[in-house]
Amino acid sequence: MELFKPDFGLVFWMFVAFAILFLLLWRKGWPAIMKMIDGRADLIDKGVEYAQQAKEQLDKAQESAEQIIADARRSQADILREAGVMKDQIVEQARQEARAAAQKEMESARVAIAQERKEAEKQFRDQVSAFALDIASKVTRRELADDKAQTQLVNNLLDEIEKTN
Amino acid sequence: MMAAPALRAQEGAVNDKSGDLEQAIADVATVDAITEGVENPEDVAATDTVADVAETKAEAEDKKDDDFNPKDIIFEHLGDGYGWEVPFNHHKRIPLPIIVWASDGLHVFSSSRVEHGAVYRDGDIDFTIAQDGDYKGKLVEIKPDGSVSRPWDISITKNVLAVFITVILVLLCVLPLGSWYKSNGYVAPRGFKGALEALYEFIYVSLIKATLKEQARRFAPYLLTVFMFIFVANLTGLVVVFPGGANLTGNIAVTLVLALITFLITNIFGTKHYWKEILWPDVPLWLKFPLPIMPVIEIFGMFTKPAALTVRLFANMMGGHIIVISLTLIIFIFAKMGVAAMSGATVVSMIFQIFMLLIDVLVSFIQAYVFTMLSTIFISLAQEHGHEEHKKADETQPQVTTTH
């Protein structure tokens, strides 16, 4: 049967044509395509790896950011607490200082008042003694004209002193 | 007006079995000729008319002929031919160059000269296409004593032209992709080029690379070329009209060449281990000496591989073509039984043909893939390095390091 007998002419041309096709594609066609397929596969692999790394880094960054925020919160709370304590301390200190200052003021005021009083007493006493001397001198000047009256006065004064004592 | 050889050719084309019919036609023709001959005074013109009428009648009867031979039609369509059929015309063919090395040297002429069994005299030698005998359907040289011999024939036949067309189509499928990469870098092409790239990637990555590993780049150009050639040839074979319709991969010459190249590549690039496995395999001594039973089997196996490659692609593709042609012929077989039977047969046949052609599209891919896969496997089997060579490599490694 003809179908099972390879025809010489067809074998010849098939070989020639296929050889030309193969040589052309071997030199010009397939290398570029294979290079591209391999290269793109590498590129995609690298891209995937890079993306994974980037994601890992992002996760890490997020984690550290969260950590930082938590730390900040904690320190904020600490600072607030410390500030509270300090405030109390300052207020207390201020209060104490104020109290001390007030005490001091009062003390000095008391001293000053005592001084004033002393001075006032002294002044008063001086004035009283001056008045007394004045009165005495006046009285003495008028009364010494009359002996009887003099005696009377002395007696009266003596009585008075006696009564008071 | 057709000359006498044409009439002879016509008669030759009519099947031998329809001899009675031919006689009837001739009778009709004679009657016609007589009636027309009365009108035509010139005898020469009358004979020409006889020839003409006989021819047209014969043609008409040939088309209506119920006693047709499906086997001949199938094998005519499967086989090669000098000239390419055109649709809707049984007698005109696209002429193709005939190139033969006859007993006195090279002859080149158009296939239209020997159409329908005509004898053509080129130089001193008569050529014709044998109608029967050993060289049926082939161009033969008629010796002076009437015997025929076959010259060295490298004509551009239908299948050879189909090979060229396939080669051009494959080049058009591959080369533009390379230039695309040159101008576009890593950007993936879209559309048809993208589809081609996906196809190449599928074959290259999941078949060739997966099987040949680091040797892939070395053999991939051949394997990819084989794949594309078979795939394109299979698909164009399904297209009914020119430039398709040649049963290329269903021709044993084509598959034989492809399998032979695989065979050559397998054995030329075969490793030492591969040859050792063939000539001195790892089996008990009595299996290889003194009677070399295993080596003989292994050497036999070397040749069964390409034989299997040849036959399975050829048989698969030819089978697909036979089924589709047979389904078409069912219409003509049923045509004898009347219009209703023919209509029914036409509908059923068309449905089955479309179904079969769709399956053949799938088969086109599968067969190209399987041929490539088997070639890859055969080549990879010859690329194996045995355990001993690995061991040797391990042993030599420390020695090298100590000498340094």
C-alpha cells in the first residue's frame, strides 16, 4: 500500500525543509523565547520573594510601631503619674512654705506689736508723768500759798496712796 | 476544444467497473454526434463535437455515478499527489512543478502536463502518471519497449508544498515573538502572540524543563520546533481547501523523518552510561555472555522507539482523516437509496463530522504534544548518568582537592 511506503521525494524535501526550519529557529527564534521565559520566571520568583520580604518588613515595622506606641502610652501614664505626684509635692511644699512664711509674718507682727505696745506704754507713761508733773507743778504753785491747803493736799495725797496700797 | 489525449485521460479516469455505463455513454454520444453531424458539414468539427459531448456526458455521469469506490476516494485524499485539488472541481488541479532525475538526466515540468494520465514527452523521454501497477499514482518514465520505471522523483508534490507552507507558518509563529521581546523587554505580549507564548511556555517549562532539567536549553530548540511543526501541520491538515488539506502528519514519510531526527539526536548526544546500558547492561552475566541476549534486546529497543514514534503519529492522524472522509462518503452511499435517506444521512453525517473535526483539533494538539513528550523522554533517557559515574565523580573529587 502506498501509504506505508515512505516516498523518497517527500522524505528528501521534508528533511531539507525541517533542517532549514530548525536551523533558523535554533539561531533566531527559540533562544530569545527561552531566555524570556526563564528570565521572566526568575523575575517573578524574585518579585514574589521581594514582596514576601517587604511584607515581613512591613509586619515588623508595624509591630515595632505598635511597640513604640505602647511604650509611649506607658511612659505617658508614668509621666502623668509622676506629674501628679510632683504637683502634690509642689502644692504641699508651697503650702508648707506659705505656712512658714505666714508664721514668720505673724511672729514678726507679734514682735512689732509688742514693741509698739511697749513704746506706747512708755510714751503714755512719759506723758502721764509729764502731765502729773505739770499738774503737780501747777497745783504746787497755787496751793503753796496757803499752808492749810498745803497740808490738806499732802494729807489727801497720802491718803490716796494709802488707799491704793 | 480538448484534444484526443484529454479524451483518453477522461476514459482512464472512469472506473474500470463502469464499463457498461461507458458503453452506454458512448452510444448516447454517437447518437448525439449523428444528430449534430447533420447540422455540421465539416467532418473534423463533427469528431471534435463527439469528443466534447462524450466528455461532458462522461463527466456528468461520473458525478452521478452510484457505483463509486469509497476506498479509492479515501486513499486518494489521504495520499500525496502531483497538483493540489481545488474545491468543487474534480478535474482541475493547482499545477505543481515536477522535478525528476530520469535515465538521461534532470527533467523539470509542470504537473498539468501529465494530468489525468496524459503522456508528456520532455526531451527524449515519455512521462506519465501510472494508473495502476506498482507505481500507481506516481510519475513513471515510459521506456521505448513499453515498460515503466520510476525515476528519482523530488517533485514539489502536494505534501512537499504543504511541508513548505507549514515551515513558513511555523516561522511566522515563532520569529515575531523574538522581535517583540527585543523591543518590549519583559512586557508580556497580548493577543495571538500571547497565546503562542503561553503555548511555548507550557511545552518548554512543564514538559522539556521538567524532564530534561539542566539539559533543557540544549535540546529545547529541536523539541519546540518538532512540536510546532507537527501542531501546525496537524491543524492545516484539518482545513479542507488550499493551503490546507494535505494529510501531512498522516504520511509515513513525514513522521519517519521526524522520528529519525529524534533517533539521531538521542544516540549522538547519548552519554557513556546510555551506551553501557545498551551494550553491557547491569544484568547477570549469563544474560550477556556468551550469548548477548540483553544487548540484542537493548539494540532492538533503540530502533523500536523511533519506529513507535513514526507509526503512532502517522496512524493517529491518518485515522482522524479517514473517519472524516468516511463520514462524508456516507452521504453518497445513502444517496442511492433516495432523497429522504440522503437528507437524513447528510444531517447525521454533518453532525458527526463537526464533532469529529472538533475532536481532531484536540487530537492535533495531543499528538503534537505526545510526539514531543516521547522525544523528550527518549532524549532524557540517553542523558542519564549512572550511579557509577556519580560514585566516580565523588571519588575523584577528594583526590583533586588533596593534590591542590
